[in-house]
Amino acid sequence: MTPKHRKPAEVFPPGEYLREELEARGWTQSQFAKIIGRPLQTVNGIINGKVAVTAQTAKEIAAAFETSADLWMNLQGSYELFIAPDADPAIHKRAEQVA
């Protein structure tokens, strides 16, 4: 178990990584949307952190970039865990009472 005060060194929405990959390849959001067969609004939403990467989208991004879908799902999951509020400490106390 990790102590409460520890946080990952760097956590960012997957859209930031997606933006960097597109820039490195010289692709526009519009071009990428066509490549993966998704609406431009979806790609833009991911890049702007307003739309989460789903399992299906992770597979499509992975196919386009020749990466793994796990990479994109892990980026999304790590980001969601980072921004989620801590669990109520009372949960642990209730669990101890039941155990």
C-alpha cells in the first residue's frame, strides 16, 4: 500500500500525449479523426480533456500509432485515479468493524 502523501511523479490526461503524437507526425486532428473513423469532436474532446478514452477508442488509437491499447487505457485510468477525490476514511473504519 502506498502512503497517502505520495502521488505519481507525472500524471496527465491522455489527450496531452495524443496531441504530442499528432504534432510529431504532422497530423491534424481532422486527419486523425478520419484515420480512426471517429468524429472530429471526439478527437478534439480527448485532446482537450473533456472526453475519456474508451476501450474501443484506445484500440483505434493504438492501431493508428502502432502502440498498445493498454497504453491508452493506462493513461486514462491513471489520470482518472489522480483526479478522483480520496475515499472517505470512514470506509476503512466500517470495514474494520465488520472484520
